[in-house]
Amino acid sequence: MIISIASGKGGTGKTLVATSLALSMKDADRVQLLDCDVEEPNDHVFLKPAITGSEAVSIAVPKVDEDRCTYCGKCAEVCAYNAIAVLGNHVLIFPQLCHGCGACSYLCPEEAISEESREMGIAEWGQSDGVSFVQGKLTVGEAMAPPIIRRVKEYANNDGTVIIDVPPGTSCPVVEAIKGSDFCILVTEPTPFGLNDLALAVETVRELHIPCGVVLNRTGIGDSKVEEYCQKEDIPILLTIPLDTEIARLYSQGIPLVEGLPQWKNSFLELFNRVKEIVDERNRDTQR
Amino acid sequence: MKEIVILSGKGGTGKTSIVGSFAALAKRKVLADCDVDAADLHLLLSPSLKQESEFWSGQVACIDEDKCTQCGLCQDLCRFGAIKDFRVDPVSCEGCGFCSHICPVEAITMRENMSGYWFISDTRYGSLVHARLGIAQENSGKLVALVRQHAKQIAEEQSLDYIISDGPPGIGCPVISSLSGASLALLVTEPTLSGIHDLERVLGVCRHFDIPALVCINKYDLNEDNVRRIESYCSTQDVGVASKIPFDNVVTEALVRGVPVVEYTDGRVSQEISTLWQKVSQ
């Protein structure tokens, strides 16, 4: 089962939920945590995994053999991203704009275009106290997160439980990260910002036909509009976590909630069980 | 004219609350919400919509089932796994058009994609340019560029002194698009290990694009050991710490009422943000 932890708004507690959920379940099940927030991966701050391997993540960008090139301009014509231009007897390549689709090399009538790999980040893996861990890291200055997210997800071990920490927002990196999940936990806070961005996140998971539930973090501040919204939209609130200076202090020190305050472990196990019930029920419904 | 973009790397450090207060404090400015994925600044500024425009960007492949012979060439060649069972998954399609060029029976066409909206609104603080990227859409960087371009146009037409941009979290495409060519990046961080880690990466992006940066530590009283770490890191990087703002529930209370915190209270948080604006606007 794949459970992704997303939010729309940043800073609502995705990392707290992802790390505590993984650590709570490690005795009951084979659990793997994939940090797909490749722009700002933070799960490692809490899990402190021993990294045992890594690989570069690259995309294939074009390389032109000028001896063969007739400057016909076909490559520039087919490139949807303006990553290749032909000006007189020069071919200019803008690797930062290239998505690596391969159209130019395939369609070059002179077979003058080969591909070389351009590194955009890394994927690395290791173990932390019974949790198998994989994370991606976008190289600083690079723009495209999705190829790295795709690679991290290739390491998913589908026999056990996979928890995916998703980047904030609603656009392509989020979609890439949550695609294929059995369930999406949306973490939010009881404020107008939290509500606005939760509604966007709900639209995103519904677009992908993924069932979802909410973890409401920092309760005790703000207002009750998130709860009203969840009731109206028939979205279960699976867990609430109060605004608490001790929880905030543990977070600031990079200590997982369930390690600093072990009484929380049961709450996270219940969270997992509720998610599992919803997923199992849905699977039975689709089989019928 | 000075263009100031507020970034953080990590989400939820307080960017939008600070920008909302800058809106109330700054004279002669235009506001831009560059967090087009999850825009929130409008919730503090009670905008009245003046202009709404569609954002058309990119394309999606479309297979004509009557023409398709199910040869499978498109599925084999698509590197984004966007064609399965001779159907296009629009969410996975990156709009490269490769399939449309190689289909032997010309069954695939590329359709223009409406990816969102952008808006110009009036607020009691001046004009606000903002946007809403469509759900699960791509090209957020292009929409950010469009928002900035229109904010700049307004600033030039009205000879304004500042463009104040609320940036997105992260370090990728929309952040780079918000940042390139700006006069100053204000990096809002918090004294948590995650906040520090993310600050280092977003400062790296500022360096990469040669944009001057200043740091603000929000909720500084949460962990003063980490504040010292941030200060010593910033001093090794030769980046100024412009302000330390305490944690206070008044920020959330102001947000619930839909007003910038500097208009809600004149306590310490508001004083710190005022001092911060003075430093940033110099």
C-alpha cells in the first residue's frame, strides 16, 4: 500500500506526519519512507539514516554532430520547449530548457543528433532504525523536480507499506509524487491559509481519483472552518495534533514526535489503521 | 524601482504574513503573488477583481481513435509514460509533441491547454497581480513570469518605487522564475533544523543567480540555540540577518480576521516587521 502525505500549503506538518507514521509502523510491517520533496527534503533531518548508496539522476539532452548536420532546422521545429535553435550555420542548445523527450534525435533526418546525460540531482538510500529510506535531491540552481521524483519512486518496495513525503503546492511535482498512491493524507492547519490550500489539494487528489483524509495540525489556534469544510465535503479528519510548545521544540531539534513523546505512537498506528480500512473497503467496492 | 521577492525554501515560515504587512507599510508599490500553485496573499488584502485573463500554456496530445491503428509506436517512444492502451493520460503528458510527429497515420494532434488564470485586482494598499494555476497543471514558472511581467508594467506606468513579491516554497522552477533579475531576496526562515537546511539551499539558488539576499528569522524564540546557528551560518556566508520576529498568536488572529498583522496590533511582532521593512526598502 502506498500512502502519500501532501498538503497544498507548506509548513503544515507533512514531514512530522510522514516520519512519525513510518517510525510507528516499523515493528508491525515492512515500511519504507520515500522523501519526494526533492527541492527541500527534510525527512533525513529526523531519521538520520545511514546512507548506503546513491546514484545521479540525469535526463538525456541532445548533442549535435556538426559534421553531419545540414542545418535544416527540423530539430528546432519539433522542440516544444525552445531548447534547440538553428541560426544560419550554428545549432544552439539550451540544456536547462530540455525535458529530454528525445524528439530531436529521433527525427533528425541526418542522424546528426545523439544524446548525452545531464545530471539534475541525486537519489540516495539507506536505513534508519527499521525504516527503509530513499530520498531525492534536486541540485541547487536546477529547475525540474519531476525526473528526480520519478526516479525515487522507482525504488518503491510494493510488498510492504510505502510512505511518500510530497512537496507543497498543487502542480507537476505534487502530481508526480502522489500519482499511483492508494491514499493521500492531507496535512493542514485551522487557518484561512490552511483551508484555502487544503481545498486546492483536495481538488488535485480528486482529479487523480485518490481517496484522501485530513490530519489537522496545530489545533487550538485559528478557527473551525477547516472542520466545517471537511464535513461538507465528506472528508474524514483522521488525526488532530494540538499547537503545543513541546511538539514545536522537538520539531525544531529534528526529533521525531513519536520518539520525543512516545505516547503519540498509538495515535499514528490508529491513523494507519483508519487509512487501511478506507483503502480495503474501496478495493472491495471496486472488485464487486 | 526595486523588486523585492520573499522566499523561504521551507513552506510555512511566514512569507505571506510578512508580505501582507509590507503591503500595509510600504508606499508607492505594486504587489505580486508568485506562489501560483497555492496563492494566499489575497486572503489578507481583500482584493476587488479588476481584470481576469486566461493562461494558455503548453499542449496535450490527443489520439483520434478512428484513425489509430494501435501500432504502439507512440507508447514505445513516449518517455513520460503518458500513453497507455492507446490513450493519453493528460496528467502525465508533458506536451513535447514527439508522438504527434511520429504517428504513421497522423492520428495524434496536439491541443492547446488552458492552464489557469491570472488577475489584476485593486486593494486598499494598491494593485495586486495574482494567479491561479489550474489543478495538476504544468508551467507554473511561465505563469510566475507572467505575473511578474504585469506587476512590472504597472510599476513602470505609475512610476512606483517597489514591486513586492510573495514567492513560492522550494528551490525549483517557480522559485527560479520568481527570483531571476530581482533586486533583493528576503529569505524568511525559522529556528528549526529543517528551516536551516532549507535556508542553505535557497540561499544557494540566490547565489547561483547572483541575487543579493537578506535573512529574517521568524518565531525566533522557539529555539534560541538554532537562532545562533543561523546567525553564525549567515555571517560565514556574509548575509545579513535583518530581523528576528517572536512567535505570537496575534499573527494567526490577524489572519483569521483577514488583515495584515501590523494593522491588527502594534505589539512586538508588528514593531519587528516595521523595522524589517525599513531595512529591506533601503
